[in-house]
Amino acid sequence: MNQEVETKEEKPNWPPVENAAPQTPQPHVNIPVPTTPQGPPINQGMEFELPLELQQQGWKKFWSKREKRPYFWNKLTAESLWEMPVLKPQFDPITDPLGICHAPPVVAPGPIPGAHPMPLAKRRPSEELAGPQAKRFVLAGPWDLDIPTNVIIIERAPCIYMHSHPEIEAYRCGLLSKLRQCYQELCHSRESIDAPKESFNRWLMERKVIDTGYDPLLPSNCYPEISLCMYKEIMNDIPIKLVRPKFTGDARKQLSRYAEAAKKIMESRNAENESRKVVKWNVDETFQWLRKTVGATYDDFQDRLAHLKQQCQPHLTETVKSSVEGICMKIYNLSCDYARKIRDKGNAILKEQVLGELPSAPLQIHGARKVWCYPVQFAVGCPRMPIVEYLPDRDQALLRYQGDTLAINATHLQKLEHLYRHNCFDDRKFELFIPRVWCVLKRYATFMGVYPSSSTSSADSHETQRALPVAAQECLNRAFGVTFECFASPLNCYFRQYCSASQIVIPTLEVGGKYFNVKKYVCIKAPPH
């Protein structure tokens, strides 16, 4: 066990005694430097007595036989240090209990002992002419858009879409609203059900994953044409949409409604005789059970409903299969027709401004090489933009085009401006910024089903802007060097480099483009060890 005793160092005699024997220098010995969690070791040399102020603060000096060197220990705080402790400023605990009113210690001017003077660097004339450095632009909000990219991709061909234009976005919004309303009417007229909630938006996302058409929002070239996602969602609500009832009476009513709807479908459709007999027998048995059973519990009704669905659903599916496929095919054909109309309108605007036409097929690039990830580029130039009014209103801004007003809060508008500064190279003067922001808001309003002139449209997909917490994004960047998001938007992205699940966002504010077009080539430079 290490024995440590309090010592006092002997001061050398001065002046030296005449008869004293001369001291011979000791040979150089490599003294092992101990490691300690309290701080780095001090230099080997003579230590002076502790000042009175340090002793009043509880510090004492001891000698360690194990390490062969002195150390310092505070009897009040039990703190142990290898090096000389720093004198803390004194303050009155009565008049200044927090120690914030005392004067800072005065440091005597002069060179620091043991420090080597640094030569003065000559100031360059260019530094004198440059003036003070520009301040870094700090953007308020839960994001960090100044992190540089470390993503390398294969060079890609320019995008064949048209630049965002307010007139085109307003036209697309009207056509998409008509398509959404047509989907609701087809489900109601053919199957006597409402369109499944948010089914249309999921259909848009699912189609755009495999779509190779020429519209950023409407599917126009997909195979297979019938969406399996939409087909299953419609079929799941036939003959009625089942929900989890709260009370026993609601469970009884739902069982009765399901039986009546199943019987009605089999009687009104051209079903096979065997399927009609099976469904009719199970429905009649269910009605008899409802009339005879008294005091059935909630679970009894739910079990009976599950049994009835298991027996009847295969026959119902086979009966309405062609009708549901017709709904899916009708929606897809209308989408192709509307996408063609939007393209023709865009070509008319480009021809009017002598900018050519949009390419009919995706462009190919030969000899592609690996490059740093860069913003989306277009094959055709940007047409002149109409005037979009900018109306600031407290903590938000209103953007109005032909009576259609859209709102955005000031924080996100500043974020879009910062992204625009990083990713847009064809508008350094920000002349097209406000019209393009209006197009961003209009496209999201179109996707979410919000159309000001339609009273029947619903605001779906309100959860499409979810993102990881800021703490998780910071941890991914700090620990793993992540600087890129694969599924994001200009409204919820944390980094300035991101891709979207589809081309729903405005490509002008986007870096990576559609994720499913670049995922085979994305790689990270300098991965974590």
C-alpha cells in the first residue's frame, strides 16, 4: 500500500559554505511519468511552499512514495492534483453568495515563465485591403444546412421535366382534384363504399416508384397498369368497411350490416351458383343466430363476424374482382390523359418563349464518371415567370397568384431561401425565388388534396412531413459522418443534401433527385472505422 506523508522541502543554503564539497551532477535517469485521471503530471523540479491563500482554501502538499513526486490534496473537497492548484477568487458568502460580484484577479504584465516568444507575423497587404471577414449566416430552426456533402454519385443525365411554373402547377392541381373526385365516385357507384382514406395519395407514391413518365406527380408510364396497393385497399372495404366497435350494440349492428351487404352483392352481381349458395347459407345462418341469441357478449359478435368473413370473403372477392380492376385501370388511364394535357400546356409555354420542347424520352449520358453529389439539372431552360405577390403577415408570409393564396411561416421561408442559395445556380439574383416557392406550396397542397375551389376535397396525407428528431440527426452526423437524407423534402430536411421518395418536390430546391433513380450509385466517402 502506498504510504504518503506530509513533507516540507529543505531550502538550499545561501550563500554557499566555503568548505562545502562541490556537488557532482547526477547522471540522467529516465523517470517514468505516472498517469492519473486528475490531470497531467507536472515538471520534475523544486517545489515551493504553498501560498497562504491556497492553504486557507484547504490545499495541502504531500509526497507519494510510489510515484516519487509530490501531489496536492484538498481536505475540503477531497480533490487530488499532481500539479499546483489554481487560486480561486475570494468572495463574501453573505454579500455575494454566488461569487459574481468580485473583481477578477489582476494578472501582472510580462512574459510567461518558460514560454518562448513567438515571432511577429508580417501583415499581408491583401489582408489589409480585404477588411473584416463576413459573418457566418446563422439560420434559425431545427436543421444545419452548412454541413458539406461527402456523397459521391455517378454523373446523371439532365431531368426531362419542365421547370416549375405557377400556371402549370395551378393547372395540375385542378386536374388532380378531378382525378381524386373521380376515384371517390367510382368507388361509391360501383361498390357502394367510400374511397379508402388516403388511398389515392398512397397510389400516387406507389406508382411514382416505378413510373418512367414525363410528369413529376401524375403516373403516366407504369407497368403493371393496375396498382396492387389500390386493388387490395378497395377489396378490403368490400362489402363494408369494418371498424373496431366500442360497445356491444355497435358490434351487433356491424355484424348485421356485413351480412346484408354480402347478400346484396351476390344477388345483384353475375356470381357463380356455388358462390351464391355458400354466401346465402352463411348469411341466413347469421340472421337466425342473431334472432335466437339473447345476451351475447361483445366477443361473441366479433367472433361471429370473423367466421362470416372467413366463409364469404373469397366468394365476394371473386365476384367483384373485375369491377375493382376496372376502377384501378380507369384511374390510371385518366392519369395518363391528364399528364399528357399538362405536358402539352408546358410545351405551348416553351414554344411561346422560343425555348424548344420537352424531350419525349429520358436522356442518356455516355462515359459517366463519379462526381460529388450535385443539384438536379434540367434539359430545357426556365421560362419567364408571372408575378406572384408577396404579402408578409407577422410570423408568416402570404404568396398570391391569380387569387390563389398560400401561406408559409417565416422560419421555413428563410430555410427555403438558404436551400435556394446552395442548390440553385440559374437564378443568382433571386428573381424567380418567390414564384418557385409558390409552386412548392401548391404542389404539396395538390398532393395533400387541398384545393381552394373544391368543397369536396379532403386534406389527406397530413403526416407526410415526419422526420427524425434533431438529436438523432446530430448523432448520425457526429458519430457516422452522415450528411445526406434519402427520403426528405425542402420543408423537413436537416441537411442541405437530400433525395425524395418521388419527384413530388420542386427539383430546383432538391439535390439528389428521385431516390430510386440514384440508390444504386450512392456511396459515402470515408466511412466510419
